Amino acid sequence: MASIPTLKTSGTQVASIGTEHTLYSTTDAGVWVLVVDMGSATDGDFVELRVKTIVLSGGVLQGTYYDYFNAFPVENRNQISVPIPMDAGIQCDFTLKQTAGSGRSFPWKVLAL
């Protein structure tokens, strides 16, 4: 039986060009998905979404998921990461970085599956 996603946390990030903003960091066990509303972005804006994890306790936080957006079609404004499975005590960070354009506001949420 499939589980029903539950909201873990949410917010709105006002992007500063060139700054990687940590939206959420957790060490809780679960399967996590990042959802970002790109509705405010326009052509000329460049946005990166990342999920960083540690594989084993004592390890280094490294990239696990990365996606880059520079075209924002009307029909595909909400972006969803791949599911990220994590065990307890291992760090998982969700970040957003706008690298060009005018600083925009991005509503976002992290869901637990």
C-alpha cells in the first residue's frame, strides 16, 4: 500500500543572486521530496536545485540530486526532486541557488513519503 505524502516543512525563499540558500536540513529517517514553485521566474533567470546527503555517519555532505532551470514554460512551473531515502542520523540538505536574472521569491516544501 502506498503511503500518503505528508508536509515536513515549507516556506518561501527570496533568492540573492549567487547565494546557495539552504531551504531545509534534516537528520530524520524517511523518504524526502523537494517541491519548488518556479512561477515567479522568467526567461533570463537561472536557478539550481540541489539535495546533498552523507552516505555514512562521519562522512562528507555531497551532491545527491541536482537540476538546473533556465527556461520556464507556463505548463511546467512546479519542480519536484527525485525521492531521497535517508536513514536516521544522516544529514540531508535541500538548497536553492539563483545564479542569474532578477532575484525572485520561490515557494517551496519538503514532503515525507
